Amino acid sequence: MKFLGNIIWLLCGGIITSIEYLISSLLLMITIIGIPFGLQTLKLSMLALWPFGSQVTDNGNSGGCLSLIMNVIWIFIGGIWICLTHLGFGILLCITIIGIPFGRQHFKLAALALAPFGKNIH
């Protein structure tokens, strides 16, 4: 069932958001300072590609001050635009009853797009 959900997910905006994460990741990895941001967005790209069956958990120490600083920087670098993309797809998919589970997944990923640091993806 997870496989079928992931295949339908690709058609419901998953491929577009995954490409968006991938492009932002490659652009961030151009500089040395952007490498930590790029690595985290690569993980988010894989999560946006196959979200069903994956789990996102908080770090045990809740990230600390460094995660907070990196999340604030990330919001201004690209997090807000990716979050708006997820919100747009989520609203669009929640119009139909069949699209509600996929819209809810977009809303979860929108929250993660704003603050990805301090999270583990399994």
C-alpha cells in the first residue's frame, strides 16, 4: 500500500517539490557555508520523493542553539518558498476527498520545510 501511495504521490506534486529541494540543495552546496544546508535539503528531497513509510523524528537533544540559528537562516534562504509550494499543493489536493491524504502529507512537509534542522529522517 505504501508503494501505491508513493506512486500516486509523485503525480500529486511529489516530483515537483523533490526537484525544488534538489535544485536548492545543489545551489547551496556551491559555497562551503551552504554545505550543511545542502545536505539537509538532500534528505528532504528524498523524503519529498517517497514520503509514505518514512518517519521524521526530533533529535534527542532537540538541536540546541545551532539548529535554531540554522533554521532561521534556512527560512530566509529558501524554506519559505518551498513551504509555500507545499501549502499550495496541499490546498489544491484537499479540494477532493481522494486527495485529502496527499494534501495532509503536503501540510506536514510544509512544517518541515520551515524548520528542517534538528530532525532525523528514517
